[in-house]
Amino acid sequence: MKKLIKSLLALLMVAALALTTTACRSNNDDEDGKGTFNPNGELKDANVKVGLICLHDESSTYDKNFINSMYRALNNLGIKSTNLELCTGINESEDCYNKASELAATCNVVFADSFGHEDYMIQAAKKYPNVNFCHATGTKAHTEKLNNYSNAFASIYEGRFLAGVAAGLKLNEMIEAGKCTAETAVMGYVGAFPYAEVVSGYTSFYLGAKSVCPSVTMKVRYTSSWYDFDKEKAACEALINKDKCVLISQHADSYGAPEACEAAGVPNVTYNGSTVSKCPNTYVVSSKIDWTPYFEYMIKQTVKGEKIATDWTGTITTGSVKLNTIGKKAPASGTQKKIDEVKAKLLDGSLKVFDCSTFTVNGVHLTEYLADVDDVAPLYTGETNVIKTDANGVTYFDESGSEFRSAPYFDLRIDGITEINE
């Protein structure tokens, strides 16, 4: 009897452990009468099931942003939240394919939120051609050419640039107050991996800061993980204590870096979510992608039976690129006014984030660059010239260009930024 009880307890412990790492909230027990698509373009309790696959859960600022956006989209469309099957803790492995296949049995459209999910989503799309599969940050939809597989991203480099402007203003304030000098105005950046998405993000952030604080430089440390509180905290502490950085930003998903900044009294610019409640003394501002517009579009196209764009890029205009409310204590005076001024220039096209006149690579301004837009194994070599000149004669790197792909491909290491590899 004791052996039986021990065995049952062991099984319960294993089950409990599984639930802590992978959870799927199925809502197939919804009541009758979900409604149909309204011809006037509005959805009212539509008979559509949506699957959302997340790498982590709400404890990750990255995944929480997707989850909140999905619930907003469903609410805006008049669709019950019970029409969503939310699956969290899905690894970038065969687990994703298995979960996508499982969702294909009940869902009309399935979305996955992490870069490493892509190959498994493509595999599922090929097996289930009557279900739409959509993926954030992916690079392969335009080369796979599947009718039911799509990539989506946003011009978050514009949001990063605006956040960088806020950082630059803070540095100017610190210089004026004697807390640092123009020469020691060094920012630190906690990055996950040296991928184009991260490089594009930290470069646009740096260029935003440099546009108002010309002497700024930046140092980057990687954690080799999208979400690791301890590694992100340690990288941030190294940037502050060892690299003498006086302001920190990050492309990492835990509260590790912001909390390290709060403890050290170092200003922090976050990503995806505001940390004003956890870090009231050091939070400056946060940029994020609001996925609500894309989710609304994705669901509407599915209900209408129409093709979802192979590559969809959200912008400031579509409401996809946003800044959270600025902090109460840390931002420099006039921050909101300056952000509004720069945002207006981004909106009217008079300002290009990657204006080639504003940065150099090994001392040279770019006139041509072949980016690896197609991202096809095993070559992974640049094949597409992404340097353009607009009607005003501005030469710029066309990141996430409409004729190319939605996911970032800016992988240049520009002067003024140092990657620290230890």
C-alpha cells in the first residue's frame, strides 16, 4: 500500500511539474451560438477558434505583451475570450510542432510568438493546409510561399529610436548635473542573442540617443537566452560596475536588468512593458510592439477566408509601434515634448531611423549593402541591396521594407557600439 501511495505521489509530482512548464488553456466547452461574420466588416462573437503558442508565460514581458494584445483584439472584434486556446511554455523544439498540430484540430488560425518556433510552424502548415499558421519575427514565409503560412513583425526600430531620444536627453541632463561627462556618457545594452532583430534594435536605440547626445557610445553584452533573470541581471551589473555604463537598456524579457538598475540607481529604458511600478526611481520609458492590430487583421482575414499577407509589417501609423507612458522620476525635463516632435518627423517621412549620413561602419558611410533577406540555408549570405534613396535625396537602410520581408535584417556593427564577448 505504501509503495502504491508513493507511486501515485510521484506521478502527481511529475504532472505538476509538466503544468508549470507547459500549459494550454483550452476553451472548447464554450456555449452554443457563437455567431457568424458580419458582412459590414465587424465581427460579433464569430465562430472562429484561435490558437496562441507562447515560448513562456505572463512572467515574461515579451510573452505577456502578445497575450494582452490577443485579448484586446478579441474584445475589439466582439469575440469571446473562450474562443482562444492559449498555450504557454512551448519550447522551440518538436513541442511546438506537436502543439500546433493539436491546435489544428480545433482552431482556424494558429499563431506562435518566438523566432525558434518557425520551422515547426512551417511543418504544421504543410500538414494542415486548411488552417492558417502565423508567426512573429520569422524570416521564411516569402521563400516558402505557402498559402497558409505568414510572418509578421513591426517597425519597432522606430519605437527604439524614440526611446533612444529619451535616453539621450537623460544623458544630457546627467552631463549638465556633473554625474558624467560627454566622454563618459556610455550606455549599456543587455541583448539576448547577436541576431539581426537584436542588432537592429540596439542600433536604432543608439542612433536615437546620438541624435540628441552626439558624444554617446554604447556597450553590449549578450546572455544567450531570451529569458533568464539571473543572466540578465548579471549582464546589467557587469555593464554598470565593470564597463562603467551610466544608463541601461535591453532586448531581454525578464525584470533582471531593470531591477539591477533600480538597486544601483542607474536610469533604465525597457522593452515591451513599463517597469514604473517595480523601478519607480530609474524607469525612463519603454518601447513595444502592440500586436493588437495584427491579431485583428489575422482573425478577420481568416473569418472572411481571404489570404493573410505573407509578410505583414506594423508601423506607428497602424498603431503597432508604441511607447509606454514615460516614468515619473527618471526622465529628463521636456522628454515627452521632444518625443512628440521626433515622432511627427517619423510619421511624415522627413526622418529616417537608419539615415546613412548619421552613422558609419569602419569609418565609411554606406552607399550599398547586401542583406541576407532570403535567409536560406545553408548559404546565409547577403543577396539583396537594401540601401535606398528617397525623394528628398536621403540615403537610408530600408529595414523591414515592404518589398523585402517584415522581420529585421539590419546586422551591421556600426561605429560607436562595442560588443563585449567574455
